[in-house]
Amino acid sequence: MPRFAQLVMGPAGSGKSTYCSTMVQHSESINRSVQVVNLDPAAEHFNYPVMADIRELIQVDDVMEDHSLRFGPNGGLVFCMEYFANNFDWLEECLGHVEDDYILFDCPEQKFMSQIELYTHLPVMRQLVEQLQQWEFRVCGVFLVDSQFMVESFKFISGVMAALSAMVSLEIPQVNIMTKMDLLSPKAKKEIEKYLDPDMYSMMEDNSDTIRSTKFKKLTEAICGLIDDYSMVRFLPFDCTDEEGINIVLQHIDFSIQYGEDLEVKEPKEVEEEPANLNYDELFQDKGDS
């Protein structure tokens, strides 16, 4: 039977750790087993249990303190990730060989280097995806952006391009999410709705007066056209206080990796009352439509 994985990606402050913690709690509430693996060698703390922590293998602080290497924060992170890529056997041992695993991989935060650099300039994440697939994992990328950053058109386009770069580089199903919706004001929530399923041409027309450079205007039009014509990037809202919204996000991810299609039907345990935690109709509603 296959195993399942989410690569939780995004720039610093996008809410990756909060997302993982929320998904673990939500999965527990619906009687699903979800594990988390920390892949950030510079992580300081997180409020969820982990089945594996890359800091047991290597840490950025240790690399920076090594006078023979003389790396700064950026070089230290690159060294750690390349060291990790050469020691995937450590990860394999931590993961074990349990069928039907569902694991969230909390990827490194980009505190010092650009998001694009990690997923396009370095082959580590692509190598990780290929290795997980060899271990029979079905992998989905989950790309997070802070909704508070995306409330302006040009910032939104920047976020879209970052998500698109990860999608093109990794070549796996990807679900893009706007996090921290619970922190937005009612006015901002209403304003950001147009960015969840955007009309890029209309967005371009609304901001055409602010672009003075003809070359920059043509480039922006080309980017907007690419995104709009091929429907390449769309976002789902994520509010960690909204159980229904969390379930919708999880359903999209499950559908992209076909989670549940190979599960065997099991007889329910004998209990005094029928448990109501797991709603199979909602879990498989997308499957029924396919």
C-alpha cells in the first residue's frame, strides 16, 4: 500500500509550524494518524510532537561554529541541506516501513535566502521528492503564503511567482494556501477574496496607472496572462480557528494524492455509542465525483 506525504513549504513567517500543528490537532479530532518530520536545521521550537528531527542529524548553529567551515547563516543552511541529501538513510530509518503512513514534512524556513533559491538553485528538495517516491510515498506540495502580505496586487503577483517556481521545480501536485486568515480584519477579508480566484487581467487593468515603465508593464502583462490563461495558481484560505475550512483544505490535498482510495473497509469496534468523529462522506466526496 502507498504512503502519503505533504511537503509544507513557504517563506519565513508564512505559518508552516502553525499549519502543521493545526493539521495534527484536526486529524486527531477525526481519528486520523498524522506524523510530522522537522526538516529545518535552524528551527528553535515548535508546539507539536515530531517523529524525526533533522537537528538530530545536523544543526545550522553547529555548522556556523565550526571554524574550519567558516559559514554564515546562509551558507550554513545550504551545507546542512546538502549534508541531509547525502544522508537520506537517516530519514529512511526514522520513517520506518509502516504502510499507509501520512507524514507532514515541515521544510526549512527562508530567513536568510530567497524562497526561489531553495527550490530552484539547490537540488535537495527535488532529490527528497524522488527519494520519497522510491519509498512509495505519494507526495503533495503545500505552499503557504501570509494573507497579510497578499493584500496588494504586486505583492500578490510576487507570491504567485514564488509558488509557481516551487511547483515547476518539484513537479508534484501542489496546493497553495493563504494562511492567517483569522488575523485579517473583516474589511481585509472581503478585499482578499478576489485574490483567492483572481482575474489577472482585471487586476492588471486596475493597476495600469501605477506602472510608469513600458517594459515593466509588458512584462507584468505577460506574467498575468500566463497565470490567468493556464489557471496555474489558485489559493485556498486557511483559518486555524475554522474546522470546516481546515477540512476543505485537507480534502483538496487528500484528493491530489488519492488518499483513501486504497484503504480497506474495516469493521467498527464495539463501543457503547457510535463514534461521530470521522465523516467518511466528506472525506470521499471528491472521489465520488471523479
